[in-house]
Amino acid sequence: MLPRIILEDFNVAKDLTMNAEADRVKLTIRDSLYKNLYNRDYKLKSIYFLGCPIASAIACALAMATGKTVTIQRTDVHPDDSTIDTEYQIVQG
């Protein structure tokens, strides 16, 4: 349901893939509304400290849906093809 909301209702990305495996969730966002934040031409540094707004919003949604703490383990940015890969950890206990 979450990918449909991001893609169709909010229209903030062209493609979004989520895979859940036990306590890990992998997210791939392609061609997001925020892709220019990662463009090397703009030389923005804060985005690498603060992270992707979509990935952060999805972490919040996962935490609310599971009732557990969710941490962002890593984010890989591929500015050449406008892809952001994020891996979440759902903290058990």
C-alpha cells in the first residue's frame, strides 16, 4: 500500500520498490521529486547529513505500522541514474 501512496497519491517518485525480510526492509526509489538534492552540480552537503525526505517519511510510516523503533542503516545515492537505496532495521524488543 505504501508504494502506491508514494507513487500515485503523492506523485513524488516514478518508481518505488520495497522488500521486507524479517526485521529488515530494503527500499529503492527511482527518479524522485528530490533527485536534484543529490545532483553534484549543486554541491549540496546537508542532504548527505539529513538524508532523503522520502526515505525518512517511510521510516516514520514503518515505525507507526509496526509499533517498533525503525532505524535507517544505510542510504546509497546513485545520482547518475537518480536512484536512492535505503535499508531499514526494525528493532525488536
